[in-house]
Amino acid sequence: MTVECDDIEMWRNGPLDRAYDLVLWDGDYDDDVTVDSRPEITEKIKSVFRINDDYYSSIPDDPKPSTARKLLKEADRLCDRIIEQADHILPSDPPA
């Protein structure tokens, strides 16, 4: 599949973002509410959502090579699935 479009506005908040949300649905890395809030608000949010104190600073261990291969295969499968469903993600061509 080839996508040829240099209209940045068409892509902004459009098909690329929808594909991004399908693959990278866990967007907590982009959480500025708990990071930029006053400490008492941050503590309340973390308490309500049961967020550990080290959640934003802990780094997971690297997967073993065999696990990494499985994860890459699964990511590849998910990307193939998105491409197969591109008609639902990408906008239709404008009428000629």
C-alpha cells in the first residue's frame, strides 16, 4: 500500500492519529496531568487511579531475545491488520 499525500492538515487528527491510537493505545507516557499538577492534586489522582509512586520513573527490564522476537511478530501482525482495514482508517478519495 502506498499513500501519497503531502497535505499535512489531512493527516493531522486524521488517519495517522487513528492508526497510532489503535497500535499505541496506552498513552500514559503523554500524561501531563499528574506530572504538571500541584503535589496534592497529583497525590489525589494517583490515589484514585491506584498509580504507584514509581510508576513514571521505573524502567521495565528488556525482554529476552525470544520474547522480543514474539513481540515484534505480534507488532507486525497488528500493523498488517491495520493495513488490511485501511479503508476504515484512510479517508476516501475526493470525487473527480
